[in-house]
Amino acid sequence: MSRLYRFSPKALIPLVILQGAAVVLFCSWYAQIDPFRLSQPKVHILLLSSWRSGSSFLGQVFSQHPSVFYLSEPTWHVWTKGWKSGLRAHRFAVRDLLWHIYHCDLSVMRSYLSEKHNVSSLFMWTQSRALCSPPACPLMATNHTQCLQRCDAQGLKKVEDTCHGHSHIVIKDVRFFELESLYPLLQDPNLDLRIVHLVRDPRAVMRSRENSAKALRRDNAIVLEHRKVPEANVQYEVMQEVCQSHMRINERAKLKPPPFLEGRYKMIRFEDVARNPLKEINNMYKFVGLKLNRKLEDWVYRVTHGKGQGTFKEAFQITSRNATEVSQAWRVTMQHSKVKHIQEVCRGAMSLLGYKTVHSKEEQRRLDDDLLVKDHVLYRK
């Protein structure tokens, strides 16, 4: 004998509640692994600097943020493959590379990598927190070694997917010597490009470059257009090019910027970050639409309040050091004759960017004398 079941609307209430809870849980889970696919248009950031200016540290300030997809110096591949050419010959190739990466298109890298390439083929890829974390990596890597062991993958598909999953795409680069070659990117309606221009006292840069001379030899040759320069003068001539590029970039962005550049350029001095890291980093974050959380604040404090001034082995690594001591180290280690020479080479840039010169060995060694110009007109404008 068959039983007769009557439909009861009340019986559906628990099922509807369970279904709603499942939807909420799914949405919450999806938002955690891919929070930005349905959000507002992406922000594209170029951390523009020069070698040995603290850009690796500032790059990590961006990379540590969960909203950021970060790559460190992808244009290294362009310069490495075409190292026999000079600086000017590479301008459009490095710009084209940036354009593709900002659109999360890594196919352009095929021109610079071997046929069978992995994620590890990308220059300094382990500096990218996004590539050392899920979903790009099966497990969260907490250091360089773990990232190498756990997170390498064949091809660049995971890099592209990871790029698409973040709201801010940040590229650190030291191979642009003027803003004009970036104009097409700034005018692209599909890019929201912001430029963070990091500068550092040329005397401190010179000291750091001398400690990393071998690592920079090929880049020096490209900057100097492969001119024959006496070995003793190479670093000074490269620094002259670097200082002049900082002047050109800052003057173009501040004095008479084209309409598409207004409000999209911010200059930061490394020494200001060293003295008051949380304040300067918070201001930088606001400029690009990011927020500084407690976890990031703790990380910044740890890496800026360590011990030591850094060694050659740490030249391209992020280690915990006392940032203020690092910024002042040149004053107690450099020969005054070298200081005088670099001041002559970079006098215009130092004046423009707010760095005071010293006129004697004694003045150089007096660490209580502040060599930063505060409230500099062009700097603060």
C-alpha cells in the first residue's frame, strides 16, 4: 500500500537556510583566493629608480601587500639579451615589455627566455610574494629557499593567472632614464599608471655601487653606450648619467607636466623613508590606492630596525638592517676625495633633489649635521 506524502512549505525552510549558508561560505572562500577579478579596474605602478638606491627594499614594501602582483626588474632580460647595444637602443623594447606585463600578458617573454622555460626563468622571481603564495604556489613559502623548492612551475601560465588575480600590478625598474619613452603607457586608456620615483643621496649610491662593482659591470657598459672609459672613471661617468636622469625625470614631472602626467608622479627620497618609514610608506600607499595594515607595519619595522649596515653578500637581498645607519654609512666609510668628486659630478641633481654638500672631511664626519634639505620647493611641490 503506497503512502501519501503532503507537501509542507515549512519543511523547505531549513533547506533554504542551508543553501543560503552554503552560498555565503562559497562566496567568502572565492573572495579569499581571488578577491579582485570582479572589482574595480587595476592600478598599474612603476617603481622607477636606479641601481643601489634602496629600490629592492621599496619593491618589497609593495610586494608584501596582499593586493599586489609584483615583478622585480623584468627589463633585465632585454638588457641581458641585447647587452652589446647601448642605452638608447633599448628604450622602446623595455617599454613594450612593461606594456605587456601590465596587461598580464607574459608571451612577450618568449623573445628573451629559452624554449623550455619555467617561472624560475624570470629574473628575481622569488622577490614576488604573489608567485611564492597560493594559488601560484601549492604552499605558502616564507623565504627564498622555500620558494625555489616549492613554487617553480613550467611555463608562465600561472604567472599570468596570478597577475589577473590582483588589483595592483607593480613593476620595479632601474632602466628608464627619461619619462618621455613612458608617455604611450601614461596615455593608454586601459592603464592607470602611477610612477613612484625613488631617489637617494648620490654619495650613498656611489659607496654602494663600489661594493657591487662586478655585478654592475655589464649595466655600466650599456649606460655608457660601450664607450671606452678609464676604469677609474667608470663609476663617476655612470653616476653622472644617473644623476642627470633623475633631474630630467623630476623636472619633466614637476615643472611643466603634460596633462596626462599630472597627479600620477610621486618622488620619494630613500633617506626620508629611512628616518620615518611608516609615515613615508603610508603616504606612498595612499598615492597608489593601498592601505597599510598592522601586519605590514610589523614587517616594515623589522626590516628597518635590524643591526648592521649591509655587506656585499646582501647587495641584492632584503635583510633586517638599521635603515638610518645604512643611509649615513657613506659619511664614515668614504674617502673625502671621492665625496668631493661625486658632489661635482652630481651637483645639479643634489641641489634639485634636496641634498646638501660637505666641504671638508670634518663636516662629512659630523653625523649630527643634517644633509637633507627639508621642505624643498621642487621636492614638495
